[in-house]
Amino acid sequence: MNDSNNDMPACPLDAVTARIRVENDWDEVVSFAFSQHQVSGAEPYVRVMETEVDLETLDEVLNVLPERSTVLRDTRDDDSFATLASVPGGHALIVGSAWASGPRISISAADAATADALRVEIERRLPEPPETDEGKAHIHTWFRSSHGPSYTCRDLEVPRWAGIARNYPEPVTSQLAQLMAVERPVDGGQLILWHGAPGTGKTTALRALIDAWRPWCTAQYVVDPEMAFADPSYLIDLITRNPRPGGKKKNGDKWKLIIAEDSDEFLRADARQSAGAALGRLLNLSDGILGQGSNTLVLLTTNEDIKELHPALIRPGRALAKTEFARFTATEANAWLDGAGLDDAETAKVGRVGGPVTLAELYERLGIVTRIGAPEAESPATGMYL
């Protein structure tokens, strides 16, 4: 909307035909009541904020609204709520749902200056999101809901790289160590490609990377990458929506690491035929116009052999990092077992490895697969595989 158009003609509400469907979604009625101020032209300037704070009760909602605000409508059920309030100079709509990490706050006003001032005031009154516990990191999980692209925020248990480095053979360890040490790349829109057989530890390394990059980068895990890369509006939302309201919070300027696991559909040599335009958008996001200046990195994992991947993905210069998660050789595997802290009887029971094995197969030998989350003393210095 052009803020310079201060003489925008009002559109009478009775000249507009609007249709809403009301089943049990009374929050839609409240949202419609808010939109009437834009439909009529009385308050054409709207500002929208994404939040990650808990505003579960009406009192908590009132605490973030400016002084002299009045609640006009409020509806709540087990899955969602919507509150419409009159605020000085305009109106505010606060909508929360079980599929979003925090409520969305929309503000409308008759002029841009008032709308901006209301946004600043509400941002000032928002509580800080809770700090993440040690050993955990915030991760934004994206998916397409009935309301469009949405995300939830949760805490993910993350290991330190130093504690799991022994779970990878050379040269995987050296390549991952270099990647863990990266701090704010010069250019955004770069690709990280991890490939290797199932059970070689890609997911565990991913969690360690999220921890290592936590000071400067937020993890954006995409549940449905086939939809995200196929739908331009979903992809733009994924790139542009801030993980903190209005960019005001202390982490608002962080980079984004977009994560898509098991992305075989987009990476195979025949991806142009099977995935349509999705591969083109992925390539554009990685080092094309879409990715430039976006402070975004894209990490893809696949179980495919690199020879089966699309040539455009593996050409020189495309990727910030390209790592093959290899199996342990027999010598490396036996050295790994020797470092597991087993006594002589346990070593005899586990036996010796005679050929290449995956990390998962080594853990299966130790019986640790059934004891994930056990106290550290029960699995000394082995890390954890998921």
C-alpha cells in the first residue's frame, strides 16, 4: 500500500459484497469484524507482527495492548482464540492457534504514522520469549496448514559437536568440523548438501550444527519441502517472515538455515521431470536472485549416491559444503568400539567388525539403540544417534 496516498477515498461498506462461512470458527467472525475497517476505507493502513510469546489468557492479551484499549470481541476454544480491541487511533486483532508458535497481531489505523506508532508500542509491551535451556535450541518447524504456510517453535535437544565428533570417520569429521566453525558467511543463499547411506549419522550431525550455529542462525525445519519449493508464496514466507516480531527482539537479525531432510525428489538427475519447477526454485534460492541478500542457507540431506544427483546441484561453486557421510572401515569401526569404554567381557560379547559398517550398526552392536536418553555414565563418550 502506498503510504503517500493520504487522500484515499472511502469505500462504503454497503457497496462491497463479502461472504464468510461460519461453522464453528468464530475466530473468523472476529477477524471479519476487524477487516471491516479496511473494507470501509476508514483504516486502510495495516501492520502485521508474528510473535513467539504465550498470550493464552485475555489478561495477557490486554497487557500487550496500549493504555486506554477496549476489548470489542473475544472468542476462545481449545485450539484457537481471536481478540478484537479498539486501541488509541485504530484497532488491533490478536489471533492465536495451536498450529502457530505465537499469536499474530494485526493493527489498523487511518494513517501510516499512527499504524507504525501502535506497532512500536505493542512491540515494546511484548514479553521476551523464554530462554532456551542448556543443551536445547529453538527450531521453527514449517508446514502448510489450512491457514497457509505456518510454523511452530519448539525446543530441540542438541548435542555439542565435540561430544559426537568421534561418531564420524575421516574425512567426514574434518569436513563437519570446518562447517561447525562457520560464522555468518559473506553471501546468503548458499547450499549445504549432505548425502550418504541411512544410518551414517546425518540427523545427529544436523542437530549438532544447529547448536554450533545457534549464536547467529535460526533453524527452519520444513516438514513438507515438496510443497514449500513448489509454491512460490510458501517459499517467500519461509524466506521473509522474521522469527522475532518486527525484527525488534535480540535475535531478529539472525540468519536462517532452511532444512529439508530426505529431499531425494528434488535432487535426483530426473528432478526436472518429477518435481517440475521445484528444482528451479531451489536452485534460485541457493545462489540465484531469490537467495542473494536473504541471509539464508539451505541444507538438504539425501540417501542417494552423489552420482544419482542432478548435475546442477553438484556443479563446482554451487555449495557452501558438500559432504558424503561414509561408512566406517573395519579398522575405524573397531577403533570406535575400543573407545566405547567396554570391559573385556563386553568387548568379547560385541565382537570385532570385519567390514564397512554404519554408525547405526555400531550402536546396535552396543545395544544403545534401545537406551537413547539414558544417563551419560551408561554410554560414555559415544554421543547419541537418532
